[in-house]
Amino acid sequence: MMRIAAAVATTVLAASLQPALGQHVCATRADIVKSLQQEYQEAPRAMGMSDTGAVIEVLSAQDGKTWTILMTT
């Protein structure tokens, strides 16, 4: 759990400093989460909010072998 919290904190910091480095995907959050569940068996594990109001989510497979950080603005 501590690793997830650290990943979220790092992502929030990176997102606020370098937003141009993020990959922009045109799909709804629901579609992305569904796709990650079907393809990688990932599910939401942690959620937070950046200082700009963006929602940051960490999704991962139960075994931890795959993970995704999703930012919704």
C-alpha cells in the first residue's frame, strides 16, 4: 500500500510539473478502466487529486505485474 501511495504522490508531482509529457487518450474513463480490466485484469487501487483538480488513479493487476496511472481532467 505504501508503494501505491508513493506512486500516486510522484505522479501528482510529475503531472503538475510536466503536463506535456503525459499521453493524451481520447476515451471515457469508463471505457479505459473496462479495457484495462479485460486486457490486463487491472482494477483501481488508489485515487487522489492534484493541486490543479485532476483526478489521479492507480490501477494494477492483483499480482502487481502490470499497472497504469490514469489522470482525468
